[in-house]
Amino acid sequence: MFVANPQHVLFRAQENIAYKAKTIACAQGPLGKNITYLQEMMTTFQQYGIEEPSMTALTDYAVKLSMEISSTSSE
């Protein structure tokens, strides 16, 4: 489980959805891709009946960007 620290210098709660989605679509670390983590989190939300429209919109946008990035890099 990951928990955000809102006091951390890199925490950006106020960034717009486009900036967040691009960051998520491109981010990857030792535990894998950020987009994968976000998709898995949203699947878990659905399993528990949790509706979070802003997170759903962010996920949809990040997935779209991730697919665009993947198709561009494979050309």
C-alpha cells in the first residue's frame, strides 16, 4: 500500500488533470508502471463499490495518454 504525504515537497494536489495524467502515463519505478498501479487501484475500488468520478476521469485520461505514448514509441 502506498500513502501520499501531503507535506512532501513533490506532493501536488492542485495540478490539473492533464498534468497528472501525463505524469502517471510516463512514470515508472522499481515496483512497476504508475499507470498499472492506478488501474489496479481503480479495479479494487470497483470491487468494493467505491465510486470516485475524479479518479475515474484521471484513469481514463492517463490510459489514453499511455496508449498514445506506446504507439508513438513503437513506430
